[in-house]
Amino acid sequence: MLTVDYQLVDTEEKRTEMLQKLLTTEILSIDTETTGTDAMTAELVGMSFSDAENRAWYVPVPADRAEACRIVDSLRPLYENAQSLKVGQNIKYDMIVLQNYGVHVQGPLFDTMLAHYVLQPELRHNMDYLAEIYLHYQTIHIDELIGPRGKGQKSMRDLPPADVYRYACEDADVTLKLKNVLEQELRKQGAEQLFYDIEMPLVPVLVNMETNGVRIDTEALAQSSAHFTARLQQIEENIYQLAGETFNIASPKQVGEVLFDKLKIGGKPKKTKTGQYVTSEEVLESLRGKHDIIGKILEHRGLKKLLGTYIDALPQLINPQTGRIHTSFNQAVTATGRLSSSNPNLQNIPIRDEDGKEIRKAFIPDDGCEFFSADYSQIELRIMAHLSGDANMIEAFTSGHDIHAATAAKIYKVDIKDVTPDMRRKAKTANFGIIYGISIFGLAERMNVSRQEAKELIDGYFETYPQVKAYMDRSIELAREHGYVETIFHRKRYLPDINSRNATVRGYAERNAINAPIQGSAADIIKVAMARIHQRMSAYNLKAKMILQVHDELNFSVPASEKQTLQQIVIEEMERAYPMQVPLKADCGWGSNWLEAH
DNA sequence: CCCAGCACGC
DNA sequence: GACGTACGTGCTGGGT
């Protein structure tokens, strides 16, 4: 049986004693117990610390806010000691909670969740799982304390500290043990640069962005809501009239039955693998001319989506303390290295349709500030040019011409000034298709042209950019040889299906072999830029705030007096984040809201 | 409670 | 004959 030294620190004397022991430690594993999973609204219930394996302390924090702040403040020297390495499992969460109690965690960071993410992006990264795999140890599960998820689950607050401290101490202890194993794994796997130079420096940036939050124009959204709800009602009645019955328009099943069984619109309808009629936007769009009800259903779907997901949902997510919306940027979700955003997802705010644009308008800067948006121009294609070393594609970018037009000119062998809009559109689809590893059939579908024409287009594409073709073949070959592909900063994606005998499964892995290094390298690059921008904003003492990242785009709320300085910092750091065979270019704009700035 | 279908972004 | 461009999150319906 393993003997551990776990202590409940429930008096001022014990706290002082713990503080003395931990003040000079070079490594400090930290964990917090809280009342919830949302860092911006969670209350602190306790803090645990570990400085050596099998030794940990737990400091309970009372519900009374003033008393809580006093206790947290007494431990500030530990958290804000810039000399000691802070180790945590999903440490961004603890940093946000602590920041809301006035403490700013300082010093180098080691997040065990992120260490495992760079090692195995597609596996799970929760502590219980990591402890089992790397330590062969079964941790106390949180459910054992507060009960299973769902109704009736207790809050950590409801439990006496005497019941919590073993669990809480174990978390800090296990996290430290995991760090000791994972740091060796990072070294063995050649993942140190990615972890120490890219992922860890990004953590405080995300803490800053999430706590900053985004301001929302609730009045504008309320107006949109009234307007769209009225329109929705009108369309609903219209649809019932056209159908000759009432039904649930939000049910794809019922829509299919009305359109194809009752009204018998179109030829033979497509079915899903569950036997339902397909009523996707693509199918409906192809039937648009055949019946007035089709357009109405599409319009209904669009409006319902906007209302349910954005217009009526966002105002409810405003944090009453800050008056802002605070998304979570998840750093350990995607297979390629991109961030994701949730609760709410602010990376899929509409921009294309007219109705959707109303929502973007409601994202506004702070008082006295302007909205600033900067985005990489064609970063993925530029990475393709760089990685493939294709002379023609590099030339197309260095010439400064519009890349899709330049591609069209080369494929169709015409002067760039003679490129028609249709030629450019097809070249653009081809450029996107290439990044995703598209097939001839897929391209034909996308462009609504014959397979013959699609084949000729792809042949022309590869003739124009022969090294791109070679790069694609090489990527698949590398995946077969090593079992993985990697980005410019050696972020790996494992592709075990690359040798599958099932052509569909293998095809999927092959497309990933092509796409993952491209998409992942773009993710690496913007992460580098974000950390450097954050660094310089602090160095210049700017009041401007970084507030959102949308894969190839960064958004800021900026005081009028800082506009010039900030724009220069952002564009400079974005464009020089990673020198390549083609220049990186960032475009930008200013406005009184996100739509105007974009 | 979970999955399917759909729709929004890059 | 089926399949056929990457990566995500969230809503609703409908079955369990």
C-alpha cells in the first residue's frame, strides 16, 4: 500500500506553515475545487498544492466572499512566484478561477492535459484516464464524492473539507506524477518545441481572452428577435397553407413526408441510411423551382437556426458580473491542433447571409474603443505552396495577384486579365478541394460540372502545380511509412487506417494525410502569433484587449489612442510568425462592430 | 440520455 | 453497388 502525506490545512497556523515550506519550491502542482465546470461563474471551494510526489496540502475556502479572498490572498506568494513551475491538469481553468479571486498565476506552466494532447491528440486527456495509462493508478473519481452527473448531484461546497481533502490532494499529487512521466514522453517524441514554445505560452493568452469576454449589443439582438420571430410566424402559416396541413417544420422527418409522400415533389427522393428522406439544404435547393413550399422551408430553417442558436441564446449567456459573454477556448479537442470554442461557440457566428450578418453586428467593442479584426490571407494555400515547394504556386503568391485568378490563368492558359468569373470560381473550388484532398467525383459534385470536366480541371491543376501533386503523394507515402503525418512544428496526427483494405476508410485517412499538416501548420502559426502579440501588448502596457480567435482571424477591442500601435503589432507578428517560401499576409479592418471590422 | 439530421463557421 | 473535401459546436426531434 502506497503511503502518502496528504494534509488538511484548515487553520491559519497550518497555512503559514505550508506557505513556508512551499515558498522556495521550484515545482508546484496546483489544483482547485470549485462549485461548477464553467470557470467564469465557478466559486472556489478549496486549493490544493503538491511539491513532491506523495505529498500534498488542501486549503478549504469558505463561501463568504470576503473571507475567501483573504485566504486566497494569503497564498498569492505561491501562485504569483514567477520562479516556480506551475503544474496543472487543464491549468487554464484554475487560472481563470483564481484570477476571479484577484490572483494572477505567474511563472512557467506545465499542463498535463496539453502534454498528452500534443502526444496523442485524438485520445482522451482527462486525469483519471492518464493516471491509469501512465501511472497504472486508479484515482478517486469525483462522482464518488458528489454523486453521478444529473439531478441530485451535490456541489463540492456541500461536503465537509475533511471528506474532500484526500481527493483534492490526490489530484495535485497525481498531476505532479503525470508531469514527471509526460515530460519524458515529450522528449522521446520530439514534441518539446510544440509543447514548451507553442502550447504552454498560449495558455495565459487564452486565460486573458476568456476573462476579457466580448460585449454584446442586447438591444440590437432584441430587435432582431422580434423582427425574425414575426417573419418566422408568417412563413409558418404560409407553409401550412401550401402543405394543406400543419406539421412540425423543425422535424426533417415530417418535412420529408410532406414534401415527398404528400406533395410528391421531384423525381425519386434520396434517403438517409436510417430510411428517412434527405431534406438537406442541398437537396431542397435543387427542388426550389418545383414548388413554392421549398423556398419557405429553407427560409424557415435559416431563421429558426439564427433565433435558437444565436439571437435568443446569446443574451442569456451574458455573465451578470462582467456584462459580457465569455466563451471557452478548448486547446485539447481537435485532431489537427486548431482551437475550438464552446459555451457559447463564438467561432461559428454567421457572416455569409444577410440575416446572419445582423448577429455579427451585435458584437461590439468596449466604450471608447473600436473593433479590430485581422485575418490571414489564404494561409492554408500558402502553407501548401511552402510545404510542396511548388515553383508555380510560389510564383502565384509572390506576384501578389489574387491566387484564385492566378490559378485560373495558369490552368486555362490565358492572361490573368482574361480570366472570367466562372474560371476563377472553378479554380477557387479546385484550390479548396486540393487542401482537403478531394476526388474527381467530389469536385464534379461541388462545381456542378461533369466528371469529365472535373477530371480535365484536376489534370490542368496538377500540370500547373506539379509539385503540389508530388507533395500530396509524398504525404500519403509518409503516413504509410511512419503511421503519422506532422506539421511544421512536428504536431503529429496518427493515421492507422492509411493501410486499410477498405477503400472508403483508407480514402479518409489519405485525405487526412494531406489536410492535417496544412490545417495543423496554420493552427501552429496563429498560436505563435497570438503569444507574441499578447507579449508585446503587455510590454507596451496597452489597454486594448484580444477577445476572439477564429482559426485564421484575431479580434480586438481597442481604445482610439492605441489604434495605430496595435494594428502595427498585430500585423507584424502575424506576418512574421513563421517565415516561409512565400510571404504570410494578414488583412485587417476597423469598425464599430465585428461585421464592419471584418 | 443518446443519436441522427441539419446548419453555422473556417 | 457504394463511396466519394478537412476541422469543429449546438439545436431539435425522436427513439430508447
